Amino acid sequence: MSARIYRPSRNAMQSGKGKSRQWVLVHEPAVPRSIEPLMGYTTSSDMRQQVRLSFDTLEDAEAYAQRNGIAYSVQPAYDPTPKRVSYTDNFRSDRKTPWTH
């Protein structure tokens, strides 16, 4: 039984950073998914895949995994650098691409 601890990226459909500040612990699949023969659904008998735990800090997530004897791997958090853009840069004379309507 192994788990992955990571901090999810922000939602591409929204401009906010909701749900991207917490660390998440998810279990790696122990059993491969299979196709259910009657309806053709993709199923799995591994119930741990449905568990998704959220923690405020990385240390809390690691402490939980160690306390419960779960082998884990940590993916480093990616913090994008903010791009400084101003409206007046659209009208600069030394723009790389010409400005048109």
C-alpha cells in the first residue's frame, strides 16, 4: 500500500486559487481497473482509490502517513511566478509584435 502526497494546481477554469493551498494524500492503485462484462463500466475492487484526504501542511500529511504505516512519496509543490503585466505595455513602441485592432 503506497500513497502520493501532492498539492493540486489551481483550476484552469477559474482565476482564483481555491482548493490549491491544501496538501492531498491519495492512495496509488493496488489492483488494475477492469471492464465489467455486462454494462462495460470500468471498475476496481480497490476501495482505497476512493479515499482522498486533505491536510493544511505537508508535515501533517507526512505525519499521518507515518502514524498509519503508509509508504508515501511527495511531489514538490509548484508555485508559478506571477507575471507583471500592465495595460500600457500594449501600446509601447518597442513591442515585439505590432499592435492591431
